[in-house]
Amino acid sequence: MSKVIEELTKYAHKLVDQGLVVGAGGNLSMRDQDNMYISPSGFDLKEIEPHQWVKVNITTGKVEGTLRPSSEVLMHLECFRKNDAIQAVLHAHPTYSVGVSSAGKDIPPVFPDFPAMVKSVGYIDYIIPTTHLLAEKVAELVINDVIIMRNHGVLTLGKTMKEAFFFMQLTEESAKVYTISSIFGGPRILTNEECDDLRNLSAERYRSKLLKE
């Protein structure tokens, strides 16, 4: 089994085990030279066998094999086409992130890990999933670590699958903390200066470096 397939299989299981997707929801992909491997359409992510990851040429969009790629294949292709640094793409439907963003709110920095590790977040108002319209809008925002699609889900982009998954975890945890603190009168949101100070800590730079290896 190739390293790419191993990573995809490992993190597909993690997405399900941590409740970031349910049923056949969510999809993930990784770059492999001129191609990407992406989860097949209609599969529970924990049930994908190694030979069932779908190979798609990044430039042409040509699909290899008989299985259909995820219905969000266009969105994944645009991420790899527009930013050569991206090696891994995750799309999930984490409960708190979807809840907060669907209420028209942004997910703010309310604890150190989120702003220290996630440098930028883009937001997209609802666009019907699986369409060229959504893929084109995503293409405009691939300079971000995280793209939040209101009433839909979260897309994270990483130099490794580990990094993309970490971004997903931190986004959902920040949305959860924000939701809980709102019940008790509202959060104290970290200032821009405080976020910059966190990012400049040597410990945070070291952690960020490890995620890219």
C-alpha cells in the first residue's frame, strides 16, 4: 500500500471516530504527483478499501477506474490546481462549526491553539454543494488554511494530511468553546495583538513545523 493510501485510510477513520462526519458525508483527498486520490462517492469513510480510493488527474479531471469520485471532486481539484503547496484536502460537517457559521457568525479565536496554528479562515455563504459555482468560490479562497461554508461544512487545506486534520479539529473545538461560552454570557475573544503574540512563540512555531513533516 502506498504512503498516500495509508494516510487517506488513517484519517478517513479519524474523521468518523471523532464525529466530524456521519454516514456517507465528508470527503478527503491527497496529491500524488500529477494526480490526486479521493474518497469514492457514497461510501462510509471507514468502509473504503485501499483499492477503492479514486485516482483523478489534477489537470484534466480524468477519472481512473470504475468507481465514481466524491461528488465534491470539483472542489478538491480546484484546491490542488490553485495552490501547489496544498498536498491534502479535508471536507467534513463538524456539528459546532456548521451550527455557528449557519447562524451567520464567524468562529472567533477564544483559546490559544486555534489562532496559533490556524493562520487564516475564509467564509462562503451557502452555495449548493457539488456544483461548479461552489468549486469556483473555493478556488478564490485557497490561500486560507480553513474555508467554512455556511449551512454546509468545513474545508481544511494542509501541506500534510496531519496538518489538514489538525486544522479541522481546532476549528471544531473553537466553535464548541464559542458556543458554550455564549450560553454563559458571551466569550472574551482574543485580540489581534494577542493572536500575533501566540504565533510568534517559539513553541508554536515548532509545533507548526512538525505538522508539515
